[in-house]
Amino acid sequence: MDKILNDYLEKVDKYLKPMKVTDRMDIIKEIESDMAELREHGGLSANEIIDRLGEPKKLAQAYLGETITETKGMSFRKLGAMIAFYSMAGLGGIIILPVTGITSIALILSGILCPLCGLVKLLASFVGYDIPFIGFQLGSFSASPALTLILSIIVGLVFAAIGWGLWLVTKAYIRAVSAGSEKIRGRK
């Protein structure tokens, strides 16, 4: 393969560092295969191939976006890929991704912690303890421990639902940013 194409692949690999080595190697092999196909069947020169693929940073950004949106669940590796993607996503990503990403995680965690706090309040009341900083109060009305548990479950579900919705918005934004790079790679 030409030095120009190898340099291009090295740059893409550099931008894919947050990903697992095996995933990076698979991506690089896929790009090499695309380059070989463009050269053999398309009759393109090395410079024409690079022009067709676009900037290495944008191509890597598309692959990072795919990794984030196509894998299920949450992990530190996915968070690393998200941070790398965010760093390449531009000005919109500087505002949208942190707000939706961080808020979604905070709300999901709050949705989990809220019912746990209600349960702690109820269990503490069974053994004669009062935990005054856990509860629901509206004016002079203060909810009993049993009502606190019920209200905390409802509030927790609302927080978790809003957090999950924001997580889906985050993934949709990443997909939208990646879509432009998909066109460059000739997949759409």
C-alpha cells in the first residue's frame, strides 16, 4: 500500500485510541479493504481515495459514533469513546453532548437513589429512628414514611424516564453527526 494511504490509516488509528485495540484493528482492516476495492475496481489513485474518504478525523468520528450508538448499555470504554467523539464533534457537541449526556446520567442515578432513600426512611421508622432530611414536605404537611416511600418511587420513575429520554437524545445527536461521515464512506 502507498505511503500516503498508510499515513492516512495511522491518523485514523490515532483518533480511534479510546476504542479497544481489536475494534480499532477491525476498523483499520475495513478501511484498508475499502481502499483496495476503490483502487482495483474504481481505478482511483491514492490521493483520489483519500479525497473520497475525507478527513481522517471525520472518518474516525463516524466510527466512534457508530460504536457509541450501536452498543447496548453503559461502560467506561463507551464513556471514553463518547468523550473522544465529543472532542471531535465541534461547537454543537460542546453544548449539546455534555448537557444531555451528563444530565441523563444524573437523572438515571437520581431515579435509582430516590426510591432507596424512601426505603431507608421507612425502614428507619420501623426501628424508631427519624431521618428528617429524607422526606416530602409541602407547606406544613409532611409525608409519613410509608407515603414518602410511595412518592419517592414515583419521583424516581419520573427521573429515570426523563434521564433515559435524554440518553436517547444524546445517541440520536451522535447518529446525526455521524451520518455525514457515512456518506463520505459511501455507505448511504
